[in-house]
Amino acid sequence: MGRPKLKDPNYLVGKRFGHLTVIERAGNRKSGSPLWKCRCDCGKVKIIQTCNLLNGQSKSCGCARHEKPKSLIGKKFGMLTVLDYSGNNVWKCYCENCGKERDIKNIYLWMRNDRKSCGCYLAEKKKSYDLTGKKAGRYLILKRVSKDRFRNTNWLCRDDETGREVILSRQRIRDLMRMDNENV
């Protein structure tokens, strides 16, 4: 189901798309899709494909890239609050987690799993994965020793009953810790 065939070959002439106004038809591409001569508000003339005009991909000759985008000042994204626009699609944000101001790219603010913080949250989360000194069942976790071929972390542990050192997988330690919590 493509776009409908229109009898008027100049159906976009005079129409506006962002900063562009269609002046005239400029022929066709090799594939047969129409090209349009457009004048930007800044005065430049550019040839643009129909699909780029209709889907909003082309809104200017390129001059609008340097415009300040719609204000995000005051909006919250996770633990980040936007304070100001720094330019080049970068926003100065305040991180509630660590209290620092950081420059964050626009795309990272809008990602589906939005940024929780300026990066400090992830660093804290990584620290919480350090199991050194914790107990898992009858084992005391001494240190992380390696990752196996499946990228699973292994830990060197001491068995409290026998005093022997053994290597346990992260999954085995998690199971032992879960059992400890259920027995309490």
C-alpha cells in the first residue's frame, strides 16, 4: 500500500514542511520517486525527496540543526532535572543522587529506559555487586576470581565447617543467600 497516485504532478508546490517551502518539482530519482526544489526560510534552495518531506525527516536545509531545541528546562528524567541548554543537543542537568551538575546529551534523556542519574547510580550499583566479606550459607566470600566461558562471575569462598577454599559461581552464591533469607 504505497502513497496514492495523484493526477496533479505538482501536488506539493506551495506547501510548507518545517522551514521549507516547496517551489517546484525537480524531476524524479532513478527509482521514479519525485524530487522537489525547496526554499528554506534562511534563503537556501535544496532538492529533497518526497518521502523526506512527508515523514518530517527534512525540515530545513540544515540550518535548523543549530537552533535551540524545544525547552526541557525544569523537566525530570529519573534522578536528573534539566537546568539549562548547553548547546549542540546537550543539556546541563542536576543529579539528585550525587548533587552534581553534568552535561547530558539529549538522546540519553529520551531513551526508553531513561537515565536514572548522571552515571553515579550505575557506579553505586556496580559496587553493590562486590560480595567480598559477605556470607552465603556456610561460606565466607573472599574475592572474585574469574569469569567462566559463559561470562559468569566466580568467587573464591572459605567453607566455615572444613576451612577449605572453594570456588562458587555467582548463581550458587545467590541461591545460598536466598536460602539464608528464607530460613531467618
